[in-house]
Amino acid sequence: MRGQKAFGLAKGGRRDTVHRMDSHVDINRDHWNGMAEEWVAAGEKAWASGSPYWGIWEVPERELGLLPEDMAGMDAVELGCGTGYVSGWMARRGARVTGIDLSAGQLATARRLAGEHGADIRFEEGNAEALPFADGAFDFAISEYGAAIWCDPTVWLREAWRVLRPGGRLVFLGHHAFVYLTTPLNGAACERVLHRAYRGIGRVDWTQVEIDPGGIEYSLTFADWITLFLEIGFSVEGLKEVYAPEGVTGEEFGIPAAWSRDFPAEHVWWLRKG
Ligand SMILES: C[S@@+](CC[C@H](N)C(=O)[O-])C[C@H]1O[C@@H](n2cnc3c(N)ncnc32)[C@H](O)[C@@H]1O
């Protein structure tokens, strides 16, 4: 698969499928089940890592700080957990962890790796836009390229808010809007040129692109992110834009490192309920 790009820029999906009648959830479920095998090695590597790292540039946790140091006694949920390594890192910090994902294939890897690493994690198959959890069930919610990009933010963020306790925190990492704006419409790698309107970015459909087609993703303008957070009832505790670290070369998931030394490929938001 050319799905090197599939971290977020949903490339490498099933090229033969006509999805016109399907929702983004159905399309993305097919996409991820079709690709699950190709994510096993990355999952194994991350589960084996003694310390967390994030995103396409594998930036160490000590530089980004997505996870509370001590999660003892916390109920934590990962929204779109994939192979479950973030859930594993939270379990190692003492949290009671639930991971939810749309893809049975991804969850099979997550369950196997949790078993091999002796992690007691509840993995559920389901949609992060309609969480099968009670109101106020969790202290902490996280998504690294899960719900963060594959779900409609006007829906999944409300669900995340609902399942958090008052004062609970949501952290998520996904592509920066620049990635969507500067990817040519045929699906080639990011350029230093704008190819889409920033205004109303919303739903980005990669299913029909010429180069390495994939699934459906979502992004917002920064004003729209903040307006939505406040409308739902989140307060914003932090935002970081993530650039390619010095020394990284080549291209990851259709994002050239040289490009991302000048443009952030990712954003991380830290939100609090109430
Ligand atoms: C890039 S993985 C992110 C997980 C993890 N950080 C990783 O990289 O393996 C994206 C995951 O989001 C999941 N996903 C996509 N749409 C979803 C939805 N609506 N609800 C739950 N999970 C979803 C996919 O099945 C996939 O496993």
C-alpha cells in the first residue's frame, strides 16, 4: 500500500469500492478493516516502547505532554484506539482504561498486544460518534488520529464531553489544517501552495483521489474549533502546533519533513469539561 499515508491522510484504502451511498462511518470502517494488517508492526513497536511518542514525527511525550504523569485511579478512554498502544501507555500509568474503535481488525491487534503486555484494558467495538458509555463515566479522554480526524467534530466532541465527568479532560492530536489545504486535489504530497479554501474546511473526502485514495476525514478552521469547544462547554487549556523535528528527513504519510519544518503538520488540543 502506498498507505504510508494512511496515518491520517486516509490513503491506501479499497480502490474498487463505490461508497456514494455510505456514511463516512461505513466508509472509514471498511477502510480501516482493509488496512488493519498493515498497522500491526507500528502497533507492536509502540506497545514495546518504554515511553510514549506522538504523531507522524514520533515526538516524545516529554516534549508534548499529552498524558498526566500519574493516572492512578483515573478512568480513561481512548476514542479510536486502533492497535491500542495509547491505551497501553495509560494503563502503565495506573489508569483503568477503555479503548473504543470502529475496526474489528484493529481491535484484534489491540487485544492481542494487550494480552502479550499483560495490560488489563477493556476494548469495545463501536463508533466514537455514538459512545456506548454512560454520562460522566471518565476522568480523561484522548484521541491520537482516531476520532480526532475520522469523526465529525460537531458530533464526537459532544460525545466526548458527555462521557467526561465535570472537570474531566480531553486531549487530542490530529492533522493541522495546513495539511488539508496544501495537499493537491489529486492526493499527492503537501506543497507550499494552497489547494483548498480554508473557510469551511469540514469534511475531506479522499475516496476518489487519483493518488492513493482512502477514507473521509474532518478538520475545522481554528476559529471554528474554538467556537465549537466553547459552544459544547469545554474550556481550552492548551494548543500546540507540531513541526517536524530537526534531523528528520524524507516524507511521512504524504507530508515532507522539509515542508513541516516551516508548517505544522499536527495540532494538539488540551480541553477541560467546564
Ligand atoms: C490511525 S488509527 C489511530 C489509533 C492509534 N493512535 C494508531 O495510530 O494506531 C485510526 C483509528 O480510528 C478508527 N476510527 C475511525 N473512525 C472511527 C469512529 N467513527 N469511531 C471509532 N474509531 C474510529 C479506525 O478504525 C482506526 O483504528
